[in-house]
Amino acid sequence: MNMMSGNGSIPAPAHPASEFLAYEAECRSALKPLLAGLLDAAEAAGWSRRTVASTLMFLAAQQVSASETSARS
């Protein structure tokens, strides 16, 4: 499964961002199977599932931080 191909495997939101709870729940539903697949693939490669999950959280926070920093520049 190529998750980075931009093949439309992640559906667009049906709720506007202003409907925060529905928008966030929809995002979780859209990303959950992709995340599970990534965790499974990393685990199959020999990585600890806990380490992979922790690393993904770190990388996600780093991406948000970087985008906020560039937006302020």
C-alpha cells in the first residue's frame, strides 16, 4: 500500500473546520486505518510498536511547530 502517492485514499472532510468536534472525529476516522497500516508495517520490519507510535507523535509535533514557525516569519 503506497500511502504517500496522493491517490485519494484519504477522503476530504465533509464538515467545516468550524464544526470542530465533527471535523476532528472525521479526521480520526479517515487517518485511523492508514496509521494502523503504518504501525503494522513498521512492526513487521522489526520496530517496536510503542517506539513507532512515540516517534510519530514527535514527528507530527515537529511538523506543526515548523509550519507555525514558518507562518510567523
